[in-house]
Amino acid sequence: MKLRKKRQKGQRAEKLAFDLLKKKKYLVWKPARVKFHSQDILGLFDLIALNKKELKLIQVQTKRKRPYKTSKIFKLPKPKKISYELWVYYPQEGKFEIFDNLSYNNKTSR
């Protein structure tokens, strides 16, 4: 039962992120859900967002950052015009905190 609630909370955060990106005129893609398989893109990302200027690969999480994923994400080689982002959703506040490589490294070094 607990796992189901966690999954629903995560799906709700992903839907909110998806809708926010659409509103900002991004073309957004999320892989179809497949039973018994990870639906993460490259095992790390939940969404791909594209506009005329850039491509974003986004990991969406609720309330807390998971170090095992974030450390992998921000160690990836970074091609120009592609950003890796971590979006942490805080349901009680109803908003996201968005980290890119630079902002994440500055926060964790404190």
C-alpha cells in the first residue's frame, strides 16, 4: 500500500512538471509505463523537454533529493545546448525547486 502511494505522489509530480513545461512552450516526452521495467530514460531521467534553444533531460523527485541518482546525473558529460536538471517537488508548498549542475554543486558544497 505504501509503495502505491509513493508511486502516485511521484506520478503527480511528473504530471505537474510535464504540464509546466508544456505551458512554457516545450515539446515534452515521457516514456510509456511498462510493467516490471524502469520507465526512466537512460535509467536516470523522467522527462525530455525540447524547445528551439535547448534540450532538457529532467529527473523529477518529491520532497528530497536521492544522492545515488543525482550524483550520476551531474557527472554525465554535458554537450552544448543540453541541460540535465533535477526538479524536486514540495507538495505542501505546491512548487518545484529546480537544480542544474551548477546550482546543485553550490548547494551541496555548503
